[in-house]
Amino acid sequence: MEHQTRREFVKLACLGTAAGSFTGAGLSLAQAGTAEDSKPLKSNIRLGLASYTFKEFDLDETLSMTQRLGLKYIVFKSFHLPLDSSPDTIRSVVDKVHKAGLELYGGGVIYMSTEKEVQQAFEYARTAGMEVIIGVPHPDLLKLVEQKVQETDIKVAIHNHGPGDALYPTPGSAYEKIKDLDKRMGLCIDIGHTQRAGVNPSDAARKYADRLLDIHIKDVSAARAEGQTVEIGRGVIDIPLFLRTLLDIKYKGVASFEYEKDPKDPLAGLAESVGYVRGVLAAFQ
């Protein structure tokens, strides 16, 4: 080991640790890429947190735990910044986020079922300085949403919710509705819900790369509707292949962890998930 650089050691350690899960996901080390046989790919993937993960915790606790995980980017669910907050309240919360060394890059998931809710969502995002709304706009309102995108230059990433979602169960179902609209209207691929709907998240990311604006990254126990969130690396999603795909397509957005297991005590499982993803990315360098 004394003859290895630290980076070489991290590569070997990560590949060795992940080997079992690669096999479980149906992916060999050769397919995932190793230090010897794959072209190194520089990772510019921004890792963040979807604050829905900490739905049982207040704003200060959420910011503190995000800091402890070493994540810089955060997207707020309305638990942590209500949609009907006054402009002064929004600015105060954003200031607190910045003082914590974090960047509030988006809000969501935000449902938009009426024109009033569309207007509210964009005013909320504009006041907070958000770059993207992760949303579920009703299809009948997509032209209005497009108009607001063009007025504000705030992107909208439609979030798919898997089996049982009548509007956008898969990335493809959302893509078909927005493919001819402004390019700032795109997708937030939730890879857990995508896998539960029987769609390979890596295939979806590659197919819809031109509209991929945001990602909710997680793992699930089964590739069917009954699948539940588990620690990343313990489920059925081929995480190494998915991350490699993001590097291949030169994804520029944020991949935000949304850990829905153990809502009253999520930190340990979330930390394991963050460590796993960082380890795989380090192995690709």
C-alpha cells in the first residue's frame, strides 16, 4: 500500500466494496468501469439533498444535518419553507441557508393544479432565487407554465411518481407532454419511482438527456410498485451504471438524495447512501 497513491487506494477500495452490489444489480465490474479498463471521467455532478428526507425535522435541524453530510445544494419541500410564506420570510430563510454554507437551488415537489398555484409557485421561486421548480403541473396548465418559464427564466423539472401516478408515472410520460415546449421545461427523474415503474433509470437518463434538469437519487427494494426505499447500494437499482451514465451524458444538474426510509431517524442510512455514491464516483476518476 505504501506504493499506492491515496486516489489509487480509494479506487480499489470502492470497487472492492461495491463488487457485491454490482453483481446483485446484474452489472460486472468490467461493465461499470475499473481503473484499468475504463476511460476516467471527471465528475462534475453536484450532490444535494431533497429536504423531504427530513420531513420530521425543523429547518435548523435540516440545515445542520445537510452540513454534516457535506452536501452543498438543497431543494426545499414546503415543510421547510411554506409556499404561502411572505417575501420577508422567504428572504430570511434564504439568508439562513446561505449562512449555513448551502445553496437553495430549487423548491419541490410543488403541485400546480390551478392557475393560482402556478402563479404562487413561480413567485415563491423568484423571491427565493431558485433556479428550478421541481413540480407536478397539471397537463392542462403546461402552456401557462411555459409562459411563466419564459417570463422568469426559472426552469421547471417535472417529477415522475411511478405506479399509481395518474399524470406522470414515468419520465417518458412527462417528456411526451413537454418535448415541443420551451427547453427550460424538462424532467426531474426520480430513479426510485422510475425503477418501480419497470423503467431502467439509466436508459431513461440517456434517452431524455436533452431535458434532464434534476434528479432524485435513491435505491429501492424491488423493481415493482411495492418497492420501498432502502440505503443506496442495498437495493435493485444499478447505481454504478446510473452514475456512469450521468458522466457519459455530461449531466450538469444536481443529483439530490431523497431518502424516505426511517423518517424519524434517517441520518445513518442517508450517510451510508451519500458515502456509497461518493465512493463510486471516486472510483471513476
